[in-house]
Amino acid sequence: MVATNARRARTSFQKKVERWNANVVALTSLMGSLIGLLRRVAQVVLIVVAVVAVFSPGLLPLVAAMSALLLQIRRS
């Protein structure tokens, strides 16, 4: 009686699915890092916008719009 190998060779489709899953995991991790970076940048820009508002009252409408947008980014 011939002993058959219980472990089957992976098909090309299975290999593609494994690569796709690995890419999805890497992309998800990258997106998390980018979102964290975006929040930090938004916080720094919000501070700069607040300083500009103090020294340039004429830009107050623009500063208010930027602040609202950046606060939305930080909340998301």
C-alpha cells in the first residue's frame, strides 16, 4: 500500500488569496498609521490657526472655517 501525502499542494488560486489577504492586512495597518498622522497634523495646524487668529483678526472667518474642518478631522 502506498502512503499518500495528506498535505495537498496549494493551488495558484489559494496562493493569490493568501497574497491578497496579506496585502489587505498591510493596507489596513498603513491606513491606521496615516489616520493617526493626519490627526496629529490636524492638531498642529489647529494650534497654528489659533495663533494666526490672535495676531490677524481680519482672517477670523477663514480661521473659523479651518478650525471647524480640523475639529471634524480630529473627531473622526
